[in-house]
Amino acid sequence: MRMTADTNVLVRAIVADEPKQAQIAQAALEKAELIAIPPTTLCELVWVLSRGYGIAGADIALAIRRLIASSNVEANRPAVEAGLALLDEGGDFADGVIAFEGASLGADTFASFDKDAVKRFKKLGQNTLLLV
């Protein structure tokens, strides 16, 4: 089977807060020939793990790195790495993915009202525009 894993499948497999569903999710992931994980799924996963479960960013980053290192996982690795770079700086994974995707569409500047995001992107050497 070649599947796209929904966020709830990944949450159950990682958090294992529902033992029966965790077993089912883990078995499906192990059995799959290919697991496609779109960046949007990982954005949602980070949000659920941080906001819903209170898991620290460093632990979430480690879980994502382990997940995408699996031999049967396909992901847009450059987009994931961009999200992880911002998450590692204490920022929002989704902002990293958004900036990466924007750049792939031809943008050269990340614009936001979010002062913290702009500061983190500047630290990473990216062009930014703080809208005030």
C-alpha cells in the first residue's frame, strides 16, 4: 500500500494516547510500502503536538526528523528542513514552510506582521519585510 497519512494517524503513532488507535496507526505505517507526508500535514502535526499536547519544539523537531528519516517516507524534504530550521530557532514550523514555498514560487522576501517571525528569518539570513 502507498498511502498518505492523515495528521491524526501520525499523532496517534507518535503520542500513543489512545493505545488501540496507536497500535493500528503504527501497524499501518510500518506495513506501508510508501507513506506520503505533505508539508501541510506536518504543519498541522506541529500545531497539534505543541498546542494540543504541550510538547516542546525540540521534541517535535526530533519526532519529525525521525519520521522523515524512515525509508518508506516521502516528503518535500527541503520544505520540511525549512520548517525545522525555524522551529529550531523557537519559531513556527509553518512559517518556515510558507517562506520556502513562497521562494519556490519566485518570492525573494518574507513579509509579515509577526515581529518574532521576521526576526528569526533575519537571523537565518533571509530577506524580510516587517509590516507595521
